[in-house]
Amino acid sequence: MLTNLLPHLVNGVTLGLLFALIALGFMLIVGVMETINLAHGSLFALGMYVALFLIAPSFGWFPELQSAYLALPLATRYGIALFAAPLVVGIFGMALELCMRRTYGRDPLYGLLLTFGAALVIEELIRIVWGSNEKQLPLPDAISGAFVLGDLIYSRYRFFASGFAVLMIVLLWAFIEKTPYGAMIKAGAHDSEMVRALGINLPRLRLYVFALGVALAAIAGVVMAPIWGVRPHVGVDAVVPAFLIIVLGGVGSLWGAVIAGLMVGMVVGLTGAYASEWSLLSMYLLFIGVVSFRARGLFGKKSVLDA
């Protein structure tokens, strides 16, 4: 029984770690900007498409450049995509943050409407440039295919995706906890007025945090593309779990988001294996069950909701 369960556990852990990576970027923006970025999912999808272009480009007017680039090994092009796609999406995020500045200090509904509109615009731009058909991201031979362990067959790529997600989470933790920039981000999340009083440029901090948050979403998009497929509306499948995870783990808690992501991934993965029609519903049932007994989430700070 346990042997048959192992592949589904591996799939659940992989999904959970990638969900956590999406949610951490979402959480950084919520913490420092004090707004919910409804375009987070669309930027996740944009990361997939930028990676697809960088791996299998179509330069159109520059066939010689395209031929020379495609002559590079697939592993090299994949590495370029993994590094460059988050940078490109981060620049898009900076542009969006600059547009959002007029909404700061006003009713939060303005920020929600602006990011919702941005999500629609990004999704339609994706359809115009790449079309509406689902695509697949090419993978290097080193991380594609399967291998046999014992009596079971495992996907080599899922192990790569899990390891890469763990690396990104650890690097983010080290950045937040061990660098002066991370201290500024934590301070900005707790008391923006104090940050401003200390002479820290708050608009610049928000700009960089927003770029970092959407870059994390783009990284998750590139890594998740071979698992979910590349399609314009895939961002919806990412932003809803991300929102549930940061509430489930406790807003502002990095490790809470990681643990909640793993919980959601395991529940969705195991339910999908044995009762696929309950796969998405299981995520909401988990959320309702936890929040009903602990309104602030697993690791959230005490609030008036707990009174």
C-alpha cells in the first residue's frame, strides 16, 4: 500500500513546494504593499511564455540570429530561460508598481481593480503574441524522462522541480533573514511610517519588493510549465492556491507559507490520484477546516479575530 502511495506523495510534495514559491512572492507584496496583487497569476503565466520564447524563439525578421541561438544546446537555452524570464517579468512588475502608486493611501478597492485590469491585459497580450493553444516547454535530456527505483517509475523532472524550489525558498529565507535589505523588507511590512522616519526610501523599497515578488512567481511558472502545460489562463490556477496558502500559513510567516503549501500540495496530489473530481475541492475543505479553528492561520500572529 505504501509503495503504491509513494509516487503520489512525491507529486504532492513537488506541487506543494511550487505552490509555496508562488505564495511567498504573493506574501511579500501583501506584506510590504498592503495590497493584493490580482495580476500575480498572469505574471506567473507570463514567466512561462517568456521562458518558452527563450528556449524555442521565433525572431521573425532575424532568421540568422534565430539559427545561431537555436544551435546552442537545449540545456544552455533552458538555463538562460530560468535566469532571464524572472528578470523580464520583474521589469513588468516594476511598471505595474509605478502605475499602482496613485492608489496608495486610498481605498484598497482601487488597487484591487487596477491589478485585476492588469491581469486581463497581460492575459490578452499573451493570447495576441503566442495564441490560445496550449504549448509544452522543451526540457533538456538531463531532467526529462523517468527512472526506476525499486519497483516504481518516477519522473526525473519532478525531483529536479522539488530540489530547485527548495533552493529558491532557502535563498529567499537567507536574503530576508541575513541581509540588511531583508531587514528593510521586514521593517516595511510591520511599520512603513517607521521605515520612512529612518530615512529609507519607501517608494524604492516597494518597487524592488514588487519586482522580487513577481520574479518569484515567474520562477515558479518556468519550473511548473512542464507539469501544468503553458496556456494563457493558467495564472488562475496559481493565484487562488497562493492566496489560500498565505492565509492558511499565516500572513507574514515565511515558513508558515511553506508548510501550508506542502499541505495544500499533498491534499491536492493525493486527492487527485484517488478521487480526481475532489482534487480542487479538497484544497478549499482544508482551508475551511484550519481557519475555522485558527482564524489567523497556522503561524499567524494573534488578532482581534481570535478574541
